[in-house]
Amino acid sequence: MFARLPAVFLYMLVTLGLLVAALPGGGGGHGTTAPPVTTVTVTAPATTTTIIGEGCTTGDQQCCNQVTSASDHSATTLLGLLGIVLEDLNVLVGLGCTSVLGGGSCNSQIVCCENNSWHGLINIGCTPIDIL
């Protein structure tokens, strides 16, 4: 009966060690830190407006694969992974954006965005542009 006691004790010890290592901040303090959180303040317009013409007052024109509300699942997932906290989820965000500066073509939506700090992965505070 007592012959299996060391094996049970070893099993419990290993299981407890794995549990502690898997917990947030676990692993014996090997320098694991939480990712930084960035808070971005963007004021949403009263209604979504479309800029007609070619000028952006907030930066370069961007060609985005998807333009959606910040409350959309794909946007909130990306915002969460990047540690970005928005104060207002009613703003438009552009996903997968590239600059159209210098006459580049765009087969998706052209927008002007207030915050382009994430290299086109996600642009925040976007306004659609209709080029005439």
C-alpha cells in the first residue's frame, strides 16, 4: 500500500510545478512581464463623413483592406493583441493599410486616419475618401 506513495508524491510535485509555471507571472520570475498597454484617444465624428477630393489633414492617404468600426470583432481582437485601449469604440479603423502617396493604386477603401502608428496593421480614427 505504501509502495506507491513516492510515485504519487512525485506526480503531485510535478503537476504543481507545471501549474505554477503556467500561471500569469509564474515560471520562477524569469523576467516575464505583461505587454505594455497603449491608450489612444480619438474623437469620433457626430456622423461618418466622407471626404471628397484628394486632401488629408491628418496624414497620408491610406489604402486599407478593411475599414470597420473599432467595436468589430476583427478590430477588437487586433487592438487587444497590440495592447491598445480605445476610449471610444465608435471610431472607424483601417486594417491592413498602405500609403497611396506618390500615385499608388488602391483596389480597396482609401481613407484618412488620425493615428497611423502601427505601420498599417491598424490605423485608428479613419474617414473614407471618395476620389473624383
